[in-house]
Amino acid sequence: MPHKDKLIIEPSPHIKSSMTTQKIMLCVIIAMLPALVASVIIFGLRALLMTVICCAACVLFEWVTRKIMKRENTIGDLSAIVTGMLLSFNLPVTLPFYMAVIGCFVAIVIVKQFFGGIGQNFANPAITGRIVLMLSFTSYMTSWAEPFYYQKGGEIITTSTPLAGGEAKLLDLFLGTTGGSLGETCALALLIGGVFLVAMRIISPATPLCFIGTVFLLSLVGSGDVMTATAAILSGGVMLGAIFMATDYATTPLTLPGKIIFGIGCGLITMLIRSFGTMPEGVSYSILLMNILTPIIDRLTVPKAFGAVDKKKGAHHDK
């Protein structure tokens, strides 16, 4: 054993935390449970079945892929379950299950494992899976079930979302009793999950606040009406994207200025797509585009090391 007075030099990190990847993912799963419960109440047991199938498919694809690649299996870190839940939250409850499984394959195998696994993917797996499904099965991905359809004889009745021309009161948007993807409609449930994640210090509130705030302000400028601007942040996938997907560790900036830039960028692109695009919603595309810009944002916002020499000026950053 080294002498107690001897100076021990070890490589970083020197400050270690008891918060493991598994614990972080477990907290995220807990934070998503209110939205899952809300989706089951609003869209019936098929919403729960969709979520279970997506989670099971993601875990299976990760296990098989890691086996084929002869790498240590990582299903125990729970990240595949988080991806499955997030992907299911971005799907209409009417989507055929086999299509959801295709989205899981894209998310886990192509986006996550082909790039080395958790922490090495350049884009959010769940968002990319949703976008591929949207481009491949557009009609299925834009068919929305009417809330509480299962109480009207069991037959699925389709409806439009508020962004696609449907009418909804602010209270309906807040409680989630509108058409939409199964995990995005209930703003109340998503806010409960977001507050939990911030309280547990799993996520920083910077990105969600900047994302939601940008959408609100741009909508307010465009419409001149507070109610319309409020509806803009409560409808579509703004809350879900801002809280659970724009805060992904691997694909979003590390620094506080970077998180602020990321959130504002997501909000700006979302509103550009909503205002000038052919699709009523743009949250997924905005986050994916900002994921691609994350390395640049990190490079521009990373603080200089104390005492480092600026090669251009030949000066020390000692202040």
C-alpha cells in the first residue's frame, strides 16, 4: 500500500459521482410514467401495448446487435427502454405494430449501435426512428385517434390535431384530450416529468425553457395573441421534444451557453417549419438538425483551459 503521506497522481476524472447511467435512465423512465398513464387514459390500452412492444423491440434489437458485434451487452443500462418509450410517445396509437418495430430497428441498430452504442450516436435515436417512419408511412403516421374512442364501441375514430386544423381549447391541450401522438398531448403530465428531472438534476432547465420560450415568443410576434402563442407551446410535440429529447446527453451541447443556443435553435426551426413548411409540425426535424450542429456549438462555446495559450494571439487565458 502507498504511504499515507505520499502524493498519489491519477488520471481524471478526480471527482466521481454515484449517479450511474442506469440510475439516470431509471429517473427518465419514472419521469415519463405520468405521460404514459395519461396516454392510456386518453387513447386506451392500445397505447400501453404500443409502448410495451416498442420497449421490448428496442431491448431485443440492442441485445442481438451487441451479440453479433461481439461487444459487451448494454441492455442493463436501461437506455434501450428509454428509446422505446420515447419512440412510442412519438407515434399515433393507430399505427400498425410492425411499423413501430421498424422504427425501433432504425433507432437502435442503425442510429445507436452502428455508431458504437450509447453516448456515441450523433443523433437522437427515437427522433430519427420517428422521422424515418414519417417519411416511409406518411398516411399511417398522420392518422390520429379521437380521445376516448374506446368508450364509443371500441372502433378507432380518427380526428385532426390542433396544428392540422383541429379545434381545441387551452384546457384540452393542457390535459391532453386532443388528437396527437400518444405521449405528446398531455402537457400537464410532461411538465410533471420535467420538474422531476430538473429536481433530480438529471437535466438542465436551460434547453427546455429556451426551446419553449422561443416558440412562444415567435408565435406571439406572428399572431399578436397570447392565447394563440400559449396554444402553440401546448400543441404538437413541443413539450415532449423540449423536455425529453432536446436534453439527451449524447446529442446535445455540454456547456450552458451551448444548451441555450441549442434550445433557441430548436424553437426557431420548429416555428419556421410550422409557418412555411408543408407539415404542420417540425419539432423532430428541428431537434435532429440541431443534433447535427452540436459538435460545432460545443467547439464555439467550450471554455478555454486556465493558462492555455491562444495560438492566434499568443496570449495566456489567465483571467
